Amino acid sequence: MSRYLIKRFLYMIPMLFLVILFVYLIMSFTPGDPATNNLPLTTPQQVKDAYNERVGYTGTVAGRFFGYLKGLASGNVLSYTSGENIFTELGKRLPLTLRLGLLSFSIAALLGVGLGILSAVKQYSFLDSSLTVIAVLFASIPSFFIAGVLQLYFAVNRGLLPSFGMEAGWKSYILPVSTLVVTSIPVLSRMTRSAMLNALNQDYIRTARAKGCSEKRVIWKHALKNASFPIITLLLTGLASIIGGSVIIESIFTLPGIGTYLLTAINGKNTPVVMTCTLILSAVFMIAMVLMDVFFALIDPKVRARYQK
Amino acid sequence: MSRTTKDKKIVSSRFAEVARRYARNKAAIIGLILFSFILFAILFANLVVPPENVTAYDAHNKLVKPCAEHWFGTDNLGRDVFARVLYGTRITVGIGVGATLISLILGAILASICALSKKADFVIMRIIDVGSCIPSILLALLMLAILGGNVVNMIITLSIASVFGFTTQIRAVLLSVVEEDYVKAARLSGTSGIKLVFRHILPNALDPILVYATMTVSSMMLSAAGLSFIGMGVAPPSPEWGAMLFYGQKYFKTAPYLEIIPGAAVALAALSVNLIGDGLRDALDPKAIQ
Amino acid sequence: MDNQNVILRVEDLSVDFRVNRKTTLHAVRDLSFEVRQGETLGILGESGCGKSVTCMSILRLLPEKTTAFPTGRILFQDKNLLTCSYRELKEIRGKDISMIFQEPMTSLNPLFTIGDQLMEIVRVHDPHIHKADAREAAMNAIEKVRIPNPERIFASYPFTLSGGMQQRVMIAMALLNKPKLLICDEPTTALDVTIQAQVLDLMNRLKEESGTSIIFVTHDLGVISEMADRVMVMYGGRKCEEGPMTEVFSQPLHPYTKGLIGSHPNQEETRSRLVTIPGSVPSLADMPKGCPFHNRCEAAMECCKQEFPKETVIHAEHKAFCYLCGEEESNG
């Protein structure tokens, strides 16, 4: 198992390399050098060259890519716009995005999976059908619209919560987190419901009932363990949508996280920042994927048997 | 009875059966009705409102509340919101449907190659592994930054961003069909290559792909509106719903309808497609657990 | 009739499936039968005749709240299983009445070891039992069904076992709590013929040891002739004939029973062709009025299309539901 884990983490390195190479190739199509993009038009060429030199924009396209890799290894990559080390800037922004993402993800996972199980167990009940209707409705409402309505209702009209920024401490998290949670729950709960129903319709559930197991035991032990495979896969998709969604959410609530950093970097053709942010977000996603595989291996005897060989 | 007419008869009776089941589903019918309104707006918008109203500024009628003359009011530049929302249908729904179609076709081609050749499958799947590690909205943002925001670029961007997911989905369906006995039988009797794909594999894999594609249309529309909302998508003065919502947001104290109406338009369009997708899934496979 | 002897009595059992608001399917109609102490009652019929539904409704394993509405009475130890509380039902399931299903490959939970699943049936009914005792009981049960290398089987997962082995595990599980009644729903249909013979042999032996009564459901005449003491033949959700196994096989009364037996290849006879029953089993959605068999019956009369015939008692043990049987009786 530990050998497998090491293998998986080593496999991430070439994958991440390809991801940033891909991003770099796309970004290299953008016209202009950092100095032209960031300094006033009238700046003399000498100053411009010095600026480019300072932020590491020298040499060929390939040379710059390897320069970036070198910088990445030594922890010193400069931003094209500010000329500062990216990692100091990221250090200030990463905790916010992580907190926002993890908080939203845990709440959404808990509520979404919980409601899905409830729906499946009470199939055809009033609760089930109303949850289904609500889920379809909310799956269709764009996140930025929900954010706007929440801002309008809780911030602008009532002044209960701040509508943007991070100045108000924990209160600042409420609206962004609620938006992310509300937009992720519908998919999670509906897919959990079908995974759970699928498990509950299996023959071994009938066997468990015929054995005299209580309904609780049937649901929580026999069905849920089997349904956990699709549910975990689903949570991974949920995580991806929260990572992607945080870009939009941070920009709506003007939060100083990685999302806004990335967005301004994309607009400002700030290639090193774009690459580093993509690297971080993709790495988070890949680690989640490895964790998922580990979970599968732990719970599924068939998968485990394959690794023991 | 010749072979083709018999085939046709089987197809049409299956179609009738699916249509009958679909018609029994109230939510699916609501989705279809909503979508027919959308289709009407796309095809006949110029019969209802002249196209020049979309960008016609009226300095005397800024921020007029919804009334008989301006059904949905006017915006901060005095443009008629009803005209803009109506014409915006073409943009958002067009992007959603267009991008889905392109990535559907690309995905189907790639997945068919995967299903036929093990070597190609390995290479394609590794590329997809890399591609699907980048959140698709990020990919879209990157590409839009280079291409610039307009309708065609949006379609290109969104279809490329979602082609990874599409290929994986279609490939899974195809591989399960390839394992079926009738495909093995066809292979044994000498059918191969493209003919095998078109005659035996794709037709039998169509149902789940169709449902997945329908659902994708709605997520594409939401992404398109979202990208325009953060200023990366279709640029003003095009009446894109997400962009309209963004510019309307500034006035939400005095004119909340500027935010609510485009938002509701996106939601209704996405809802109609979602309902149709749900209905299709249930009608195509009544035994499946919903 | 000796009531002491009867262990399960089913009276006027009907099971309806409500498919949607308009259609209700009658899977089982007015079915009455009894199972006696230590006997094996075979239920014989083609697929879709309601035999599985009957079994399931005894332990109430059908989705009751939504689609299946069983009416009538199922009496077990003076308790009506159809109306008893969920708690009472839970006590009976797996302890007094056990069940074995058709698909051993899918009937065991893939994520738990065989040992876990065997011990579960003990521990569910005796929560305070010591783990070691439960383990011992489970090991004994594995040994009883003659699985080689019980220690290894105990710790392994279902996917490592063959279908025959899995069905043996199911049998071991069903017999662990020494039930008074064992319901077997086509237990050997999914198995190879050689494995099938082994499993049937094992079941007969275990039955002799334990004295458990068995309801054995199958569509296979060969299997039922090896297992059953009495046979009940079902068609279209109704009983058409019931009697001692040898008598039903040698002197079938109902045209459907005759057809079934006629269509079964017999080793002693060499006929050039097997007799077939014309047509096919009607689907539950368009079950004909009157006797469900009338549109396939060569001797059908006008009255068959109108009303289901009353029971004709040949003698205390042998009964049939056919207008013809009554006539034969009066003629002879």
C-alpha cells in the first residue's frame, strides 16, 4: 500500500509538469512583454529592458520556461506585474482560499450527502419529491445570481453581513460560503440519492433484511458502504466545482484569495502567477484523487487484492 | 418486408414508446414548453422587437421601471431590457448548444478511436488525465484571455474545456457496449472499423450520451453566463445575460429588475434543459433508478 | 386436519403491484396453502406465475409502502405475519424463518467477509453473544455445508468464491439459527447441473438432520421430484393443483400440470417429440378473465372464460382448480 502511495505521488510530478507546460504554451501566445504590458507607453527602452530583466523575462520561450521551473524549485518566482516573489503573495492569499474552499466543501458534502441519503431512504415520500424539485430548481440557478440575491438581501437591504471584502472577520465568510454550498448541494444530493437507491435495490440488501437486520443496520452498514464508491467519486467532482467556483465567487465578493489573484493575472498576462496558481489548484485536485483511490483500496476487497499481488 | 423498412418500423415504434413515456412526465413537459418559448425567442425575436432596439440608447429614459412601453424596464443607458433579454437568448443558448454539439462530436470521435484501438486509447486517456486535472473553468478563462471574448471564441473555449469530460463519459459507455455479445458477434462475422462503430456501437450507446449531452447544455449555458459575468466572456454591448446581470448589479438598490430579469432568464433556460434531460433519461430507461 | 402439524398457513393471499395510478397488477390471487412440520412443499410454475412473490410476501420482503399490497393472512405460530409489528417480524426473519435466493453471486454483500456475514445473522438475533461464540457457530455452519478449508473461507470475500460455494454459504447462513421453516426461491437455478446436484443433495441431508420444513420454489420438474414431499402448481398467480408429489406426477389432473409434465423429457420413455403447451404465459398486465390458463388450454370451455373454477377435492390431499376435474369425478 505504501509503495502504491509513493508511486501515485511520483506519478503526479510528470502530470503537474504537463499541466504547467500546457498553461505556459497557452500563455505564450499572448502578445507583449511584461514591461510593455505594465509600464507606461512612454517608458524608455532601457528601463523596459531592465524591468524585463528583473522579473525574469529574458531569453527564448523555452528558456523562460526552464527559468520558471528553476525558480519554482528554489522558491523564488517573480510576478510580472509587481516584481515581488509570488510565494510571499500567495502566502497571504492561499489561507483565505483554502479556508473558503474547505469550509464550503465540508458543509456542502455533509448536507448534500445527508439529504441524498434521506431522500433515498424515504423514496416517493413528500420529502423526497420536494427535495427533488428544489434540487432541480437550484441546479439551474447560476452561482453569481445567487450571490447577487444574497448580497442584495442580507448586505444591502438589511446591512446584516458585509457584501464584499474580508474586513469583517468570520462574518465575511458567510455569504461566499453559502453561495458555494447552495450551488453544490443539488448535484451532490441528487447523485447521492441515486447511488443510495441503487445500493438499496441490490440482492444483498434483501438478504440482509431476510436475516433480520434492522432497517437502520441495512441502510447504514450494508447500503451506505456500497454506495460510498459513487458518493466519493462524486465528492471529487464536487471539490473540482468548488475549486473552479471559487474563482467566480472570490471575484463577486472581491475576496483577496487565489481566485482573484489568478483572474487579475490572466487579464494582466502575468504568466508566472497563472502557472503557479494553476499548479496549486491542479495539485489540490490530484491529491484528492489519490486520496479517493486510497479510500477505494481500503474499502473494496477486490481493489485491495489487486494491490497485494 | 425488406430489411430497411423493418428497421425503420422498429425505430419508429421505439420512438413512439419513448415519446409516450416522456409525455406522461409533467416536469418534462414543462421543460419542453419552456424550451419552445426559448426556441421561439431565438427564431422570431426580430418579429417581436426590431433588432436595433437592443443597442438603441435613449438618454431621456434611463432606468425606467417595467411598464407598458418597456416591459422589463430600461437600463442605465436607456436601452430596452426586454429587447436585450430576448436577443440575449440567441447568445447564451447558442453558446450552450453550439459548444455542446462541438464537444459531443469531438468526444464521440475520440471515444470511438479509444474503443477501437488499445494503443490510441492509452495515449488519449493520458492526455485526458492531464486535461481533466485543470478545472474546466480555469481552462476556459485561460483560453478566453488569449482569444478574446466573443460568441465564437466562447463556443470554441467551452467545447475544448469540456471535451475531456465528454470523451471520458462516451468512452465509458462505448466500452461497455463493446463488451456486449451482439458487438462480439458482429466482430466475429467480419464487421470492423468505422462500420462497426456506426452500425453496432454508436446506436446502442446513444441513449446515455444523449442524456449526458442535454445536461451539458445547461452547464455550458451557466458557464457562459458566469464567464461573461466576471468580464471574460462576451463583451458589451452584446446583450449577454451574464454581462447584463453584472452591469445591472450596480443599480440593485434603485433598479433590482436589472439584476433579477437576466438572472431569471439564465435560470429558466438552464431549468428547461435540465427538465428535458431528466425526462429523457426516465423515458429512455424506465427501469433505471432516478 | 391436524393443526398441530401445520407450521405455516397461508390464507387467501393476494399481492397487487401498483405500477402507476391507472394500472394495478395482480401478481398473486386468492392463494391458500399450508406447510407441515418437517415436510418439503414444492411450488412449481413457469416464470412470472407468482411463486417468488409468494415467498417474498411471507417474510414481507416486497416494497410494501409503495407498490405491493398483500392481503389475506399468513399465519406462523398463531401470528399473522402480514399484520404483525415490524419488531416481531424482525425477530422471525432469519431466526424462525430463513430464506435462500436465486442468485448467490449477488446475494452476499461484496464488502464484508463471509465470516462477518455469517456471524451477523447470529449477532443480530442475540446481541449479547460473545464474539468467539458467534465465530464458533459460524465455523460450525461452514463445516456443515461441507466447504473445504473453512478457516480460509471464513476470512475471504464473496468475490473469491464460485457460485456453488456462495450458495453453500447462503445455506449455512440460513440454517445457522436452526429455523423452523426454510424458504428456497429457485436456489439452484443459477448453478451448473453438477453443482446443482451437490447442493440439492446437501439440502436433503441437512433437512433430515434438522427436521426443518422447507418451501422449495422452482420451475424445474427434475429438481422438484428430488426435493418435494408435496407439490403445489401455480399459474398466473393462482394455484391450479396441489397434492403429494408422486401422485401429482403420476396422475396430474389440471390440464396445465399435464402439459408441464408432458413437456418434460423423460429418461425411461423415448418419444419422438415432446409435448408442448401452445402459446406463452400471459404477462401480468393482460391476464385473461376467468381461469388464467384458458387461452392456452385445449379443453377450455365457455365457463373457463367467465369465472375461476372452485376447488375440486379429489381426496383430502389432492386438490385441483379446474372445471374438468369435477366432471371426471362425477363420471367415474
